[in-house]
Amino acid sequence: MIGTRKPAGRIAFVGAGPGDPGLLTRRAYDALVHADQVIYDRSVPEALLAAVRADAKEDAQFSPAEGAPGDVAKVLLSAARSGLSAVHLIAGDPFGHEAVVTEVQAVARTAVPFEVVPGVGQAEGVATYAGVPLHGIRTAADIDDVTAVDFEALAAAVNRGSLALAVDAGDLAAVRDGLLAVGVDGATPVAVTGDGTGETQYTTTSTVDSFVAAALGFTGRVVLTLGAGVAHRDKLSWWENRPLYGWKVLVPRTKEQAGVMSARLREYGAIPCEVPTIAVEPPRTPAQMERAVKGLVDGRYAWVIFTSVNAVRAVWEKFAEHGLDARHFGGVKIACIGEATADAVRAFGIQPELIPSGEQTSEGLLAEFSPHDEVLDPVGRVLLPRADIATETLAAGLTERGWEVDDVTAYRTVRAAPPPAEIRDAIKSGGFDAVLFTSSSTVRNLVGIAGKPHARTVVAVIGPKTAETATEFGLRVDAQPAHASVPELVEALAAYAVELREKLAAMPAKQRRGSKVQGPTALRFR
């Protein structure tokens, strides 16, 4: 009789890097996504854990690693012997921590297979994000126990080239005293970086004898960089010098639509806060859309004009209900009011025939839409699927050009529930540095559910109609792109921030202090 063996489990010691989820290696990501159990250290940043949780399997378990290295090794071995894939997630690089080396040694004494996935070291990674190159003979260390540090070796490293240390903020005074005690020059330049590679990373520069006072208020793990590389921070500090770094930006869009905008804002260093102002719901009666879909299949329409991503989604959802696909658009031309809408159409395998090359509005589309010609256009009907609250401008303009228009309600927009009280208070008190409006309805609905943004909040709008509505509500419009698209809207806000920073930099110091300009850009010059 052949017995059934349990499947073999595995253990992986995975380096999480310095904190930015984007620095997690592909191998580390794969190990986490396929893990049955994950144990993480308290020093792993919450932002990275949140990113991993979003993509990990549902049965992945996250629990803080407490106790001695031997205790963690026992938990990992128990999981592996039960046939599970177990991961210990560690900040920085696994072998940068003596306790983890001890864990690996304990596992290596057994027959359980294991791997060690390297990560970007905290000290070196944060130094790069802080814009401090490690010159000459580079030495980097992640220090867990400052009492065991060989300060003579660190002093030699400073004399030979550059030194980067990751330590707890509470140990800074001990590090300073240890360096001075072994003869390190008190005037040696030092940069101290808190929340390294995070959204609120902040670096202060000083010297060995003064960096403890300069880093007052820093908590958690910090990185010290010592040596000549500190002098290059002014030009090489790319992370903290991004145009919107530290700006809290309000994104009043539905959850489905906010992702692209938030991702682009993060690239520029902003901290987006998504607040849905509208909810998209099906029309109250589906009869209109049913007839429209039948008409598309039967060749009733010459054109379909999409004015929003939601309209595209509504039509394709109706197609899916009837088992239809892009092939049933054969012979029908498609016009889109803007690039974002066109991208949504392309995602379904269709290339639009018309996108306004100028102003991406109803007027811009009408300016390029040909009048109906009975000879060239044997089918003279246009399908216009849109929101229940859309304006009549486009339908009226098409009718004037000789087209018959089926103006169909494809979806309804309803006002979302008010955001939490702390968000409403921040909106009204200036807690947000900027707000991005992508439609007139987002302006109306945000004011309706949360109140009017404070006068110090920078207002960026996607196009002229949205600008008109913002002005009607008493808002000052600061930035507007040449073409109506989400990427260009974010670009316009970033360009405004750069312009603002340049103006502030050119002001005399006294004038800066009296300036009414608010936000992170202004604060850096005060």
C-alpha cells in the first residue's frame, strides 16, 4: 500500500526594500502573491503592506513577527512542514539584519527547502532617494542594535569615502556620541532622512555634531548619510523635488475612474485623496438602450458619438448582456469627444474615426463633424448615448447639420454620499493643496456633499465648461490644460506648481514670509 505524502512546503525570506512598493523586486512580488502565510516585521511600512495585500491571494495571512529569531523560524518551519509556502517579509535586505541571518541558519539546519530574496538595502536605497551619492569606498549598514556597532570601522569608512546608516530615530544621539568618540570630525556633513522613499520623505542636512537637533521630531527608522555626497543634494534630490511633492490633492471622481489620475499624481509626488462625488447607475427604464443596441446591429445608425467613458462602458455592458462584441459595430463610425473616451473605445478593439483635434468639448466635436449629405451618407441617423443630466448642445448642433439624432439615456449620475467629517473639514479649511475637477457635475456635487474648497486650495479644471461652472460657484481657476484629458490635467497642475515655486524663489525673503501663497511649495521657502 502506497501512503499519501503531504506536498512539500517552502520558506522564503523576502527583502521588502526601503519602503516604496515600486522597489519590491519581481521575485519578491511573486513570492508574496503565491504565499500561503506571510509574517512581516513591524518595520515594514504600511504603504507597502497595503500594496501587497491588494494583490496577494485571499488566503495570505499577515501577522506581526514578535519574539526571538528562533520563535519566527519555528512558525515558518511549522507552516512549511504542513505543506504551505511561508514568507518572512523584512524591511531592506534580509541579510542586512543579524536576527534574520540567525533565522536562515536555523532553517538551513533542517531539510525544508528555502530561499532568500534580496531587497534594496534601506541605507543605500534611501540615500539614493534623498539625492546623496555614496562616493569612493561605499559603506552602508542597517543597524538594529546600536550597542554592538563598531564605531572605529564606521570612522574609517567616513575617512575613505561615504557612509550610510539606517537606525532607529531614538538611537541618533548614541550614534553621534559614538562617531565623535572615535575622532570623526564634528563638521563632517550629514543628511538625515525620515520616512525614506515614502510619500512624506523629508531630509535635513547638518553636521555630525548637530544632526540630532536637526532631526528633532523624526520617528521610526531614519537614514544618515555622511561624507562629500551630502553636498550634491541640492541638485540630485529628485524624489523630494518632484513638482507636486507633498501636495495633498483632492480627486473627486468615482472609484473606477480615479485610479489613472491618482497614479499620475503619485508620479509627480502628490498624495491623492479620492472622494467620489457621483455614482453611476443604469437608466430607470432600459427600453431606450435596448432599442439602440438593436438599431446598431440592424444598421440603423451611421455614427455613434461617445461623450464619456461611462457611456462607452454602458453600451458595452448592454452588448455583453446580448452576447454581442466589437464585430457588431461593423459599418458604424465612432466619434469621441476626447482622448480618454477614445482610449475606452480602443480598449474594446475599435479605432474611433473622429476625435476633435482642437477643443475637446461638444463645440469642438461639432466644429469637425461633417453636415449630413444625402448622397455620401445614405444612413442619416446618429446614436448619442449619454448621461441623463448631459446638456443638449451636441444633439441640437447635430440636428442643425441635418442629422437625425437618437438621444438616449445610457446611464444616470446620482450624487454620492457625503465623505467622512474629517474630509469635509479638510476641504473647507484648506487641508488640501489642490483639487482636480474633470466635469461640471464634479464641481456641483463636491460643493453639494462636502462644501466649497477653501480659497487657498489650487483649483485645476479639465476644460472650459468645467471652468465656467467652477467660476459660477465662486472658485478661482488656477490651471487648465490645452486639451481635455486626465494626463494633461495633471501636467497642467504640475506646471502650475513649478511656476509657483519659481515665483516664490524669486521673491525676497521678507516678501515670501508675507506671501498669501499656501501649500508645500510655499512652505519650502519660508
